[in-house]
Amino acid sequence: MKLPLTDLRIQYDSIKGEIDTAIKEVLASCDFVLGKQLQLLEEDIARYFNVKYAVGVASGTDALVLSLAALGIASPDEVISTPFTFIATAEAVSRVGAKPVFADIRLDTYNLDPEEAGKRITSKTKAIIPVHLYGMPCDMDKIMALAKAHKLSVIEDCAQSFGAAYKGRKTGTFGECGILSFFPGKILGCFGDGGMVITNNAELAKKLTALRNHGSTVKYYYALHGFNSRLDTLQAAILRVKLRHADEWIKKRGEAAVTYNRCLKDLEIGLPPASSGENFTHAFNYYTIRVKQKRDLLQKRLKEEGIATAIYYPLSLHLQEVYKGLGYKKGVFPLAEQCQEEVLSLPMYPELSGAQIEAVCAVVRQALA
Ligand SMILES: *Cc1c(COP(=O)(O)O)cnc(C)c1O
């Protein structure tokens, strides 16, 4: 058996005709930067999320950096987020000169615990970045209530939650803005780097549109210190094709998760939330289990069988060398630290068959016996 964590090849092959045509059209137009297909993708994405504005940028990381910059967040402001996420979430905060402040997560969702976040608010706190990790929505009622009570901006990190919903409403549409990543391994991935910010705030959209293009709204006139951070027209054309299939793919991810949960439910491991509950729809960018003690052994056994896995993430951000200066000690966020030792993500992509999932689960069962 040979199973990757995510299979980009199968997906490309399944829509090769549509993709190749879209690419050829951009090549023929030579409309490479801020082209027509980008504008159309921004309209498509805004419609998909039912928001007023979508601004394409060069990556999910840049979507975070530009959002923070557009909100005027800088030194000595503080921004609260989870330590159990990809580095980009905190890196963006540091990049604009502000200070990342971490708070522990909840074990049932792997997401920022709103109560813990509340304890970290100071007079310097300006924003909170909930990350819908693995595709599981955060408790947005509690996060929005906290933000409202303390007048904080909310930037939702939806890099892993494209298409996920909380109480029937898509993640990314609750806060001041939501950020998307189109990195190839994400739920809606392009063929390189790409990202987007979605928002209902006209002022913010206008600022983001200027910031991504050197701070300019009128060519060669500059009102802001900007960035060169545009989503390529070619990537936009590819994403427009893929967006047409996204809901079907997300549904299949959910079905794969249901099969995994069914096959693994009698084992002594932590399973992710069901694919949809009363309050949420999980988008399953990753299917992640928790295994006490035997995690590394299980990963080794799966590898021997040709099954790829990943650890998202092996070291929480508050313990990373780059954040030594923030002064966090081991033990401050026990749940994030527990997860870093226990999590293991298994193969997850829409085309994964029931038989393949059962084969993965059989190896898991054997290894843990
Ligand atoms: C992937 C990711 C990002 C960054 O996205 P890029 O497009 O790779 O820059 C940010 N936050 C989270 C949680 C991610 O998983």
C-alpha cells in the first residue's frame, strides 16, 4: 500500500481538462498581475462566503500580515492566539511589530479556549486570532462576545477551514475579517502560494487592496507603506476551476472522517469531533487522532506500511526558540503541550476510498494492540 497524506495528483488528473484550459487562457491573455481572473475569483469567493469583499494576496501568511497592518496593529499592541497552530499565525503578529500572547486550547476541539483567552487580555490587547485548526470551527459565540466586551478586532485564521461552518455560517465571516490560504495542501489549494482576505468592512477592503499593491490606489501615487503581495492571475484561474468542485470535495472529506471514526471508535485513542454536529460542520483539512505514549511507534508502523502521516504540530509556539524572548516556561499550556506529544494526522483527501481507510485503520489497530 502507498498512501500519501494528501493526493494532489489524483485531484489534478480528475479535472485536468478544465485546469489546462484555464491556464492556457491566461497564457494567451498575458494578463498576469491583477488580471481579470483575479477579479472574477474575488467575486466568486465573496459570493461563496456571502461577504461583500475578497482581496487576493500572495499567501495565507501575507493575508494575516496585511490584515493586521490594515487594522493598524503594531508595537506595543498585543494579539491573543493559540500556541497550537502553524507558525504563520504568530509570525504575522511579530512581523507587524506587535506581541503574540498565547492562551491554552481545549482538548475536545484543539482550538483556542475562549475562557483562557479572556484571562490574557490586558490594556494593550487589540485583537484576537482564532484558528479553526484542522477544519474544526472555534466557539465563535464565545470569542465574539469576548471581543465585543473588550473592543477587540477578530481576525479568523481559516487557512485550514475553507468551507467549515459554525451554526450554519461559514468560518471567516464572524470577525472583522477572515484569512484563507491556497497553499497546495489546503482544502482549496492552488499550484503554488496564494491567499485571500474576506471581509464585510469596506474601509478594510480598500486598505487591503492598496496594501497588497505597494500602498497605491492610483498608479504611482502612494498613500501607505505597502507590500508587493498579489495573488497571481494564473493561480486565480486555477482556483476558479477548483472552487466549482470545492463543496463536493469537502463533503467527501466529511464522509472519509465518518468512516475513520467508525473504524477507530473502539480503540483507546482520541478521535476528532464527528464531521458535523448541532453547531458546526468540520471541513477536515486534516484527520487528526490523539494517541497516548505510542504515537511515535504508531507513526513508524504506518510508515513501514507505506502510509504517510504528519504531526501538526510537534512543538507548540510558546516553546519555539524564536519566541524564547516572550518568557513562556514549559508547563504553562498543559493541553497544547499534551497535544504536541499525542496528535497524529492520517491520510485525508476527498478521493480516499472506504477500503483504503479501513486498511489504514487495520494497521492502527495492530500497532496499538
Ligand atoms: C497554512 C497556514 C497558514 C499560512 O498559509 P500560507 O498560505 O502557507 O502562507 C496560516 N495559518 C494556518 C493555521 C495554516 O495552516
